[in-house]
Amino acid sequence: MVVTEKELTLNARAQELLRKLLLVWLDFERSLGKIPILRRLEQGRFTADDYKTLLLNLRPQVIEGSRWITRAASSFTSEFAELRSKVIGHAYDEHRDYQMLESDFVAVGGELKNIRSAPRNIGTEALASFLMQQASLPNPVDLLGAMFIIEGLGQKMAQGWAQKIQQALGVSADATKFLSYHGLNDSEHLAKLHSILDSDAVTNETAPRILKTAKVVARLYLLQLEELDNV
């Protein structure tokens, strides 16, 4: 994950938290490389059926994304008004992402009705339930850890995956709109997140909670990819 000049100027508490979050990310990234469908992508053995399977299993989680982010925003009190505003803005940015995902599915021969009716796999059930539970708690600052993992996935991995999919399947960028969009835009989202880590929202009490939530979300996201089509 790229470290920006802004990150180097964070206060001491934020720097320490960021170092620990980066260690969680590195472990998460290594584990991603062991997921069978992603190994096939890296090895050039990725098929159109693989891509459709991936999209089918990601859509329910993407749909849930804007829901838990919106719930989190509603759970912040006036003490966290600025953070609440940023979270609301983030939910607005992403609440229609699933439409790009559907478009990609159709572009590689999938039927729209199939992806729209796809149930959550058991990993997505766990991930969505955990995130909604945390988002419903008062002032869920710990969800910054969730955003660090999920937005980091977009910044670090999505664009590379999109290019590999285009090469493996011989398709244009019109078939990888979802991944390409996140590859281009999640760096900006992470920059906003780093500014929050440098704010009063991160304290000696909340920093460990942010870190733990990052660890839980990383593990459950992996479970979602390990349990493709297991509903």
C-alpha cells in the first residue's frame, strides 16, 4: 500500500496506529494470494466463469456496503458531527457501485436476473452481519479499520486485477468498470481516511478498537472469497 507525504506528517498516535494497520494489511494481502480464484488470475488461468462467479459473490457485499456506512453515520452523535458528514459523503459516493458490477457481469455474458437474485455466501453473511452490528453501536469509530481494509483493497489491488482480467479474457475496460473505478478512486478515499486518523476521533481508547475491527474485517473478507457460491 502506498504511503503518502500526508501520512508522514500524522501525529504520533496516528502514526503508530497506521503502522499497525499496515501490518494487518500486509498479512491480508499475503492471504489473498492463497485464494484459489485469485491465484488463477495471477497465473493467467482465469476464465469467464471465474469472473462471473466473482461478480456474483461480490454484489451482495457491495449492496450491503452503503447500508452499513449509512447506519454508521446515523450512529454518530453531535460530538462527531464532522466525522458523520464525511461518512455520509462516503456512502453517497458508493451507493450505486453495484450497478457497475452488474454491467460488468452482463458484459461477459451473464444474465442480469441471475446476479440480481444471487444470495449471500456464508462469508458475506458473516462480514455483513459484523459490519452492521458495529455500525449500530454508538459512535462506531472502530469502523475506520473496516474502511482501511476495504478501501485499501481498491487502491492496491483493483486496478491490477482489472488489467489481468482484460488480458485473460480478451475483454475491454467496459467489462471491468467496477474494479477500474475503485482502482482509480480509492486512493482519494484512503487520503480522507488518513486525515480522520489524524483527528480527535482517534484516542487511546478508540485506536485499539479500530485495529481489531481491521483484523476482523480482513479475516471475514477472506472468508467471503474462500466460500464462493457456498450459500
